[in-house]
Amino acid sequence: MLLGMVTTAQVNAIRAIMTTLLSHHAKPVGTVVSSSPGGNPLVDLIKANPHLADTLTPLLSAEDIQAILRDPECDDGAG
């Protein structure tokens, strides 16, 4: 209670206000829609921008990586 400078009622009011303010930050603002049904939007982003693959790969699941590797449009001709 801030060393007796603030009453219990004031502390409770401050806590309630802070809880209300911070609760708005915890809620998702919107959802990202993937062009492939049930897919990961990061996969679509990598397919459209292959140069981002090294950066985004740690965020993908093994299934997502396999989907990218199987896609013939993502073949850069190397190999």
C-alpha cells in the first residue's frame, strides 16, 4: 500500500483500472487468413517470397516445411 500513503480502496481502484487497461492488450486484434484452407499463413508468405525462408523457417512446423519442399512452384532450380 505504498508505505501508508495510499488507502486500500485507492489501491483496489488502481488495480482495477490497470487490469482493464492491460486486458485490451491481451485480446487478439484480428486473425490472419491464409490463402490455403487450414494452412499456415507463413507458408503462403514463404511461397510468395522465397528469400524469407531462412528467416521464417524456425517458426514453421515440420509439416509446413514439408509442404513447402513438395511445392513445385517453390523449386529454385538449385540442386
